[in-house]
Amino acid sequence: MKDYLPGEVQLRNWMLSVILETYSQHGFSQIETPAVENLDRLLGSGGGENEKLIFKILKRGDKLDHADGTSSELADLGLRFDLTVPLARYYANNFAKLPPVLRSIQVGPVWRAERPQRGRLRQFMQCDIDVVGEASVLAELELLSVSLAAISRLGIEAPTLRFNDRRFLDALLSWADVATSEVAAVLILMDKMDKIGREGVIAELSKIALDVGSVAKLETFIRASAASQGLPRDFFVEIGLEGAAIADLEAIAALGDAAANDGVKFLFDPKVIRGMGYYTGPIFELTIDEAGYSIGGAGTYDSMMARFGRPSPACGFSLGFERIALYLAERAAGDKVAQPELYLRCESPRDYAQAKAISDILIAQGIKVAIEGSSRKLDSTLKQLRAANGAQEMSRGAPWVAVVEISATGNRVHRVFGDVPDLAV
């Protein structure tokens, strides 16, 4: 978990405003769910490895006093690890008051008790859109189109959208004669392809209780599989993939052909599995190849809705807010959204009225203005501002920052950095 400096918050707020505006313009409406959910709703929800990373909340009062000391008895609540499980519970609870097709926006922090690393925190922002109630692949196509529009407005160019389908993976494992009891273990292992490589996955397969024939088929597939702009239709037929799944994949590939004109690359990638066990149809991963990491993911999760007693087709797309913020910050995108800053320094309280009049005029012009006293030495104020903004800001085209001394004997402008215009103060 981390603190954010003013410039970081300014960038994040701008990102959020762009994303929310884009989603709203495409007919999505914002909802809110609590940070805390009943633990029994979070566990067994199909959250995969993330269920092991839940921050659990101890029972309170008499309930805690009477707990027997076991883990299951000590905690009854947990912090949400994503926004999909809360949405499924929200939909079931509020179904009668919602439209036939819910097109929702959810933005908020989630928590996972994992090892922090670059671009991965224990508390982080998720930014989701979901469509609940639309049975056709049109829902997935809309999610992709709107999400790609949002990141385009954020200034991210030439992303790659990798897609797969859990029905393809199920057909693949059935073709390889993998027992139902071993499907989850095999998928978890195959999902580590990017981390341990093809040979690492093949080596680990031998440690799972699979027969020799299954391992051989999976090994052949793993060695031959590769991401491609075309669909492996012959292999679809070989493994017996159902026609509905093929039709959905073809619709997604067709959207990719259209998106190519905007610099977006769509790739069918058999290695895209994603750890969530609740996916039932198309699954997606959005990446920036130059950065080498994912900035979004999505999938269809119909079975999740049934778990909460309200069966309904559902799919969602989650933007990796923290990684997008990291990517933009490293490219000085914060300078594009920063305002010019002016500090009006009053030598005496009697100068406040004049400073306030100047402040009102400049704020109306889009300038960020702060009025402060002169209890600190001017040199110290200037030094602190230069240190806070950094000398490198000038070379990146950041807005100007200046200090104006307001006094009865006349006003003086001190440039901190940037090209300060004639302020007429």
C-alpha cells in the first residue's frame, strides 16, 4: 500500500475522469458496492489463487469470544479482492430495481495480501465495466470497443488484445483426456507459461496425476501453440470445439480486423487463461508490448451469477488502473494534465483582499492559485517548490510555477520554473 504525492493524485484523477466520461458516453452507469463482503461469498467464488490472498476480518464482540480458535471460526468478513464477486451479489440483491440489461461501471480499491512489487500493490484501484443480461457476443464486443476507446483517450497507442475462450480450453483438455478432477490443476499450471516457460510447464505436468497419453497430447499442444492473428480453425474441429464458441471467436477476430485501423492488434492466444476460475466463455488480456506487462483483462462469467441465485449471462472488462498510471507517469504524462501554479505571498494580513482579488481572476483563467503568508523566508519557499517539482520538469514542458510577493510597495514575480506569462499583477 502506498501514499500518493499531489502530482500523482492529479494524474490519477485525470485518468479517472477520462475513463468515466468514456464509459458514461457509451451508456454505462456507475454503481457502488461495499469494500467488505461476507467471507463465505468471497471463498469458493472461483477467484482462483486470489482467494488465498483475502484480508480476513476478525469477528467482533461475543462472536469472537465464542469462536473456537480455528481460522474458519475467527473471521466472518473479508476485504474484496476484485469487483466481480461484489457485482454478482449486488445484482442478485437488487435485481428487481435494475434494467433488463445492466451496463455497470465500478471503480474502487480492492485488496490482496500478496508480495508487493513494481506495478503490483496490496491495495490498488480497479476500474471495471460489466454487462449483465445480454446473452450474445455483442456484450463482449461492446466491452472491448469501449475499453479500447478509453485507453486511446488516455494516450496509449498500439496496444495488443490477446483473446481465448474457456470453452476452447475445456475442449482442449477433453481432447487430451484430462480427468475432470485434474482440470483446475492443469489450467493453473498452464497459466504460468509466461513465468516458467513452455519447458517449465511441460516438466510440471509430469508431477500431476495424468496418464502418459494426456501428458503427450498436452506437450504437443504446448510446443506448437502460438499467438496469431488468424484462428486455428482446423484445430478447433480436431478438438471438437462447439460451433457457438467458434462463432464468438470469429466475431471477436472480425472486430480485431476493424480495430487494426486504429493501431490495435488482436491475437488469438491459447496461452491466455487468466487465473479466475469463474470464467465460462471468451477471455481477454490487454497488453502494452513495449512495456512488457498487461494493462487490462476481461472475461465472461455466467456461472458466477448462478452462484448467487440469479442466473444471468454476464461479462466484464477491468482496466489495470495502477499499471496504466505507472506507464503514463514514466512518460511524463502528468505534465499534460498539470495546471500552471501561482503562489500569492502576502507580506501582511491587510494585503489579503488584494491577493484574493488577483486569485479570483487567475483561477477563472485555469490557473491554480494558493494564498499564503510570509512567515517562512522567500528563499526557503522557492527552494522547496523547485525541489518538489524537480529540475527535470522544465525539459518536459511542464506548466509554469511562480511566486508573487504581494505588498503595499508593489508586487514582485519570482519564477520557479517554466515560461511565466505577463500576469498583470
